[in-house]
Amino acid sequence: MQVIIIFIYICLSISGLVLMKLGGNPGTVSMSDGNINFGISTISLLGFIFYIGSFLLFTRMVVIFNLSYIMPLTTGIVQVLSLAFSKIIFKEEFTTTGLIGACVIIIGVILINWKH
């Protein structure tokens, strides 16, 4: 069950980030005739909802897991997947330094899980 919770968190987090970037709209706030208007694209809104969901799930995970275990594990996985998706979906530059950093993160995640 714990692995499923971690998997859902990672999926929500990555999906939220990718959709917010795809939506390309951080949102606009304006005021007219005494009304406050907030505009955001549907894709960005969906990404925002997924990312909020990941945050809420993470607050639950902090209670369930040891913080010294769950924080580096999930953060490392999300960082590496963000790097991969930025290259695949957005065609962003993938540098040697980024590759080395991703390898160090992967090694760190493996070491954290060594006894688990």
C-alpha cells in the first residue's frame, strides 16, 4: 500500500508540473467594476489541481513515513522524472551536468532504499 501511495504522489506531482507548463498560463488576476476576475487555461487549471493533490497526499505521507526517508526519495524521483519529461515533451536542453546530477540523484535514491 505504501508503494502505491508514493506512486500516486509522483504521478500527480509530475502530471501537475507538465500540465501547468503545457498550459503556459500562470493565471491572471484583474479587477473591473468592483469584481475580481481570475483567468487560467483549462490545461493549467488541471495541472494546478493535480499539483495541489500531490501536495495534500505528501502531507499525509509525511505522517506515514519517516521524513528522512520519504523526502529525499520522492524529491529525487520527481527531479529525475522532471528532467526526463522536460527533454521528451518540451525538447528542453539536456546537458552533461544535468545527466551527472540525475545519476547522482539515482545513486542517492538507491542508497536510501538499500536497507528497505
